[in-house]
Amino acid sequence: MSIAAPSPRGRLSRLWRSLTWRCRRYARLPRYLRAVMAMIGSRNGDLSMAPSDSAARGTNPSARISLLRLVGAALVALVGACTLLLAIGYIRFASAIEAQEPTTTPRTDAIVVVTGGAQRIGDAIGLLGADRGARLLISGVNEKTSREELAKLNPAARDLLACCVDLDYRARNTIGNAIETRRWIRQHGFRSLLVVTSNYHMPRTLAEFAHAMPNITLIPHPVVTDHVDTTGWWSHWATVKVLVPEYVKYLVARLRSLVERDPETSRLSIIIGGRKPVSAKPAEVIGPASEKRSRLIDRPRHEG
């Protein structure tokens, strides 16, 4: 009796069932038996155990060290680049400060001087007397300083102080100077402004004023002071101690202007300045008693 040879299809079917059975049986083996079978079935003939799942997931210590070194190098490069940019910016800032006062000054609608030195006020009053503006605002006056005291310091300008000078007692810093100056020019309808302050303070003052009054033409009139020699900004330590903080404040003012709409309503101005830039007291009640009385007399009366 002859036995028929199995067909190729039948042989493939039996081979598939055998492989499937072996795979299921291997899957049911414990982990350590599978590891032994993996060593026995090594192609190289040596009993090298295949890497486990936990080892595969582990991190190579040398790779971890290389990654840390790469991150550290990137941070060092970033800090170095920022330091270089700040140094270049400081050099440009210090080099651009005017070392001499301008010989000619164009005429503007009005003049504003930011307090901080008697020389600033004297120069501003001189510009008012030279008809470089119709009116002068002295911004940031101390609450105890009266108009009479300013007249004693500038006796030749007593008439100008009485007729054409306004005193701002509310501004507490440069941001406040810009806010109070904006109120003042809106009240009088001025369109151009001659800004008087120290030469090293001028960049930040112009930045604050331009941010608060973008539609007003600003003409700088830097006052050169004796105690800050800007011509030797790289060699005099006394000058460096003044210019470096001023440069940092200038950068902060420029950056703040990019994210801030209005300094008068912004919380950022209070945070950076450390306090409100403008006093909460109304303008009618702040300042010496003589100034309060003069404001009450000058105020127009309303019929009841």
C-alpha cells in the first residue's frame, strides 16, 4: 500500500503550526529560562546574554556626562555673548553722551527741566529768558521748595518765575516727570518741547518722554555738570559709577516701552520704580503754603 507524499501546502501548514506551538511554549517560560536559551542560541558561540529591557532603557554614564558638558558649554557661550553685547552697548551709550553744551538752541513751544541740580534750573531759566520757549515747567520740585526760594537762587529771573514758570511737585522719578509733563503740554496745547537735564541723564529722559508723548517733538538740551567728566568715561572711576547704573536704567526704560502702553496706568512702572511715579496727592494741595494760595487765587471762579 503506497502512502501519498504530502503536498507542499500541507508541509507549510504543519511547519506553521509547529512554529506557533514553539513560540507559545517559549512565551510561557520563566524570564531566567528565556535568558538561558538566549545565551545558548547566540550566533557567536559565546554565552553573551542579550540586554534586558531595563538595561536598554538605562542611560550610558558617558553619554550623560557629554550631554551635561554640551549644556554647560552652551550656557557659557550664551552668557559670554550677552556680556559682549552689553559691553558694546555701554561703549556706544557712553560715547554718545554730549561732552559740551550746544552753542545754538532752536525755539520750541515750551521748555521742561527735570530737577536734580541747580545748574539745570539755571540753564532752563536762561533759555526761557532767551525766548527759546513760551513757558517753562520745572518738574520734580521738592515739596518744601517755593517759588520765592527759586527766585533767590536766580534773582535776575524773578519776573520770569512769576509769569511764565510752572512748578510740578508730583513727579517722583523720571517716569513721573514724563507723566506730569504730558499733562502740562496737553493743558497748554504745546507740540514741541525743549528738554533740559544733565548730559548723562538725557538718553533715559528722552526715552521716557518719547514713550509717554510719541507725537511731541523733543529737542534735547544737555547740561554738562562739573562732577561727572564724561570725556574720560573709560578711565575715571567716579564717572563709571554714575554711567553704569544710568545705562542699566536706560536699557530697562527702553525694554519697558516695548511692552507697556501707558506709564501712567501701568503696574510695571510702579514695580520698576519701586513706588508710584507720581504722588497720589492732588496738585492743588501739594507744595509750600504760598504755592497753594497762588494756585487758589489763579483758579477761575465759577458762578453759583
